[in-house]
Amino acid sequence: MNIYRKDTEYAESHYTHKFFIRLKGGKMIKIKYLFFILIFCGLYIGCAKKENDPDVLFQTSTINALLEGIYDGAFTLKELKQHGNLGLGTFNSLDGEMLMLQGVIYQVNADGKVYKIADSIKTPFSVVTFFEEDKTISLDTTLDYKSLEKFLDKNLPTKNIIYAIRIEGLFKYVLTRSVPAQEKPYLPLAEVVKTQPEFEFHNVKGTLVGFKFPEYLNGINVPGYHLHFITEDKKGGGHLLECETEKIKIAIDFTERLFVSLPETKEFYDADLVKGKDLEKVER
Ligand code: ZN
């Protein structure tokens, strides 16, 4: 969370420098540099915020909050789109699986169909980034999900940073799930997914998008791989449970910075977010 660290260091290191201004009549006055540095930083940060920062992963809430049944957030999809063009998540009241691709947000509903969704809808948990591929790999081998994970692991420079992943191409088989919208009082996610609808695809073209988080960020996000799928015709998809690749192109975005926006809600404030005991049941 130190995205402005460089500016701060710069300001501090120049704190004691003096700046001179000559007034009418030749009088010199000294002004501390800091004033000007602050104006400069203000302008710079103002500009930087308007630009899309591609190297920051943006996340709303935490995975443990979702596991605890905190299914309502205050963040709209319109706001989310300002922080990325690729990602995944879910919608308020846990109304289906979210996938963002090329800036478009898709909702894979519990009926297995894909819907475009209004910008005013809110999200309780989502992760997005402005995707820029740092590495691409073409793969013509048939791999199941476990083997694909191992293959990806071998091609990553370290297990200690975050990766955004986009995999497009032809799949022999894909198994996904979605979740039905919930009513209050909300059940924990582990209870909801006991009756999750699952969807099978055979010989299908489509795209997987998602992330790999380091183990040490367990509780903040899903450690390991978390991918959502959408078919090329944008008619089906969901949270990936299993797959068999046929001919795919993998693109990976190495990400060193994470920004987490925490909900300012009573439910979030009161929740026990340390446990996360159900993660394996829910996201694997
Ligand atoms: Zn998911």
C-alpha cells in the first residue's frame, strides 16, 4: 500500500532546501521548497489517479469476508471499471460469478446463462487489473486443471508475487459452477456451494481469466489459482472447477502491487475474518 512512497521520500529529502523569490525592489525572500514540492506532488498524484495504473491489482473486500457471508458491498461496477479491464468476483447478494474481460463485465448466473450487467450494480468481492502481458506461452498439450497449475508454476519466476492470468483457446472439457442469489440472513459460502449448479462444456472455445495469489496472502484472497471461464460466444461460463486444455495461449501479467478497498459496513466491522476455514471446500 505504498504507491506514493516515492513522492513522500522525494518531499522529505528536499524538505530543508530553500527557494528564493525576488520581490519588486530587489528584496529576496526565502521559501521552503516543501511548499512547491507539495504543489508538484498534488498535481502529479492528481494526474496519476486519472491515468490507468496497469501495475496495481485492485481488490474490494477480502475472501474471508465472502466466506463469512458478507455478500453486500458498497462498490459499484462503474467504480470497479476505473481500476481494471480484466478480473473476477461476484455481485451483491452473491448473484452469480463475475468475469471481466476487455473492460466488459459478464455475470454467469445460476441458470448457467451469461448476462451483461448494469454499472449501478454493486460488488461485495472483486479483483481487477489493467492487464498487460509480461509473458505469453502457447500450449498444444492436453492438461487437466492440476497439471495446468503445475505447468504455470514452472513458468513463473517466483511464488511470492501476484499474477493476473488470461488463457484463451480451445478446451476439450471445462467444468464450472455458479452460485444463486442469496436472501438475508446470509449463509456462509461453504453452505451455499453445497447445492451449487455446475455446467459442463465439451470442445469449446473460450477464455479463462483470474489470478494466482501467494500462500502468504491467504485470507486476503484465494491462495493459488482462481480462474473464471467464459465461452467465446459469451453464452456460458462460471467459476472453474476442472478443465482439459487442447490448444491454448497463456498470457501472464506479473503484479507487485495490491490495493485493497475494505467495506465500511457493520457486517464487515463485526465479522471474524481470521478463520477462513472453509476456503478449500469453496474455491477448489
Ligand atoms: Zn470464483
